[in-house]
Amino acid sequence: MSIAVRVIPCLDVDAGRVVKGVNFQNLRDAGDPVELAARYDAEGADELTFLDVTASSGDRETTYDVVRRTAEQVFIPLTVGGGVRTPEDVDRLLRAGADKVGVNTAAIARPELIREIAERFGNQVLVLSADVRRTAEGCEPTPSGFEVTTHGGRRGTGIDAVEWVQRAAELGAGEILLNSMDADGTKAGFDLELIRAARAVVDVPLIASGGAGEVGHFPPAVEAGADAVLAASVFHFRDFTIADVKAELARHGTPVR
């Protein structure tokens, strides 16, 4: 029997509020994270992802408080990312109620962090969050044409994104959250080329993120190799529901929970 594809709402949290923009810019308020999390739990979400979008410069305590309050309200797995720099940060988030923890910027700066977290807490706890964009015009292209970025998508690295997710999986990342910055918030569909490229080099579960605008966008992401599909604004602003997405996936023969 095939493993069911997970449908995951993403809460981008800034100063204790859920926000959403386009290509990581022009953020607007989308509500209270604890209230939204409870709603998604009731609506059949398989998991929740919290990304603290200003953690690299902000006060982490806000996130710990939100995680604690959310964990008391919902009973589905909760992944939290943003500003995680050490195994101690992971320990604190797990104690606050997170089930999995996402790492991004700090892992690019020091890849051994991935191994350290995996060895201490297990691969299943560690999600590599990769904010990926096509190589900018005028810049030296990477072998795959995609590069990873840091600091909430604001800084390019010149590191090939496909090579990076492969290395992260080898170091112990149990899952890859693949976020297309080019597609983020555009509602034009997932970046299928990016999903296929990552799927070709990793065996760990792959979460497709960035670009969902209609229920018809989700089945092609799964066909391209995603094990889970993630979206934000379309759920926050009720363009359609989690149940609508699951019905569309099922209609295409994809197992869902």
C-alpha cells in the first residue's frame, strides 16, 4: 500500500502573528497562529509547519510561547523552524511541544549541525528547510540552475540547491522542505522542475512548498515527486480548504489520509 500524501498548512510567524507575502516580500497579517492551528487541526490537516520568518534578528521567546500554546491545542505533528542554530535550540523547541524542527541558515553556515542534531535526536526530528531560487541573471549559474538562499530568502549563497539537499540528506536530514522562492505567494503553481531535480537525488520525504493557487496545482507536485504538499495563504484566506485538496488528490489516484 502506498504511503498517504500529507497536506500541510504553513504558518509564517512574525512577532507572534501569521503573515504572508509574495516572494517573501510585502507581508500582510493573516491571523493568530494558535487560532489558525486549531482550525487546521479541525479541518483535517496532517501536520502543521511554523516558520519564524524574522527569528534571525528577532526575539525567539515569542516563538517558544506560540509553540507551547499551539501544542496544547492541536494533536497533529508540529514542525517549527526559524533561527535554529544549535542542538540546544532543537532541545528547547521539542520541550516546548514541537515534534520536528527545521534548520536552514545555520546548517548552510555549518553543515555538521545537521549530523549533530540527527545523532542526538534522530533523523525523524530534523527537517532541512531549503529556500531555493533560480540563479539570478548576471550571476554565475549553479550546475542545476538553482541556488539556496539564507536569512529568509534575502541572501543568495551561490550554493547549488540540488547538491545541497543531497548532502543534507546524507548528513542526516530526515525530510526536505523544498520552498521555491520564485513561486512563493504567486499562486501560479509549484515549481515542478525543482521538485523533480530534488527527487532525483534524495530518498527522504520531500515537502513541496511555494506557488499553490488552486486545487489543480497539487496533483502535479505529487507526480513530480513530492511526498507532502504545503501551502499558506490559500488556506489562511479560505481560497479553498484542506478537504478540497485531499479530494482533488484522491481524484487523481493519490492516497490521502
